[in-house]
Amino acid sequence: QLQASGGGLVQAGGSLRLSCLDSGRIVSVVGWFRQAPGKEREFVAAMTWRADKKFYADFAKGRFTISRDNRDNTLYLQMNSLKPEDTATYYCAARRTSGIATTSGAYDSWGQGTLVTVSS
């Protein structure tokens, strides 16, 4: 099971750090997606379990950072310089198959989502 947390209300330009606790299963890739109201779920960032590869959506480059702490099986998404268009429910996901993927269908497990609201 994946458990995401850390969402909330923040003003534009502010920062939030999302966390996702994993049960410690063996996976190959972990990542974050988001879904705004009325829109499709979209890829945000992903990394290999070994942290040797990371990949970001264009909108996330330079503002968001994905990382993991192996000691407590926690995945993080540090989000800086937040914009109103970043408002969405953010989901963490895990994939057993090797190789970073940017489509939601490629991921096997999902967290419950945490809401991020950025006010202007």
C-alpha cells in the first residue's frame, strides 16, 4: 500500500513537500502523477528505485524534485515556486517493471491522493 500526504493550501510562489510511504515491497520505479478537476491524470515525475535515473514533466523541471529515503521507504516530491495551475490531487505510484514510464497505465500501485491547492 502507498500512503500519500503533505498536501494543503499554499499561496503562489510557495512550497510544499509531498510524502508517500511505501510498505516496502520490491518495485522498480516510483513516481508522482496529478489530476486537476475535469482533466486527465498527468505525469509529474518518476525515479528508479535505485535513484540512478529521474525524469520530470516539462512543467516540473526546475521547480519540483523527486527523491526517496530508503531508510523509511518514503518517496518525496518537493514542489517550489508553486503556481495556481499546479492545483490538483497528487498521487504517488509504483511500478514493478523496470524502466521509467510516464503513462498512468504502466503503474501497478497507487496511493490515495493528496490535494494541493495553490491560491493566486
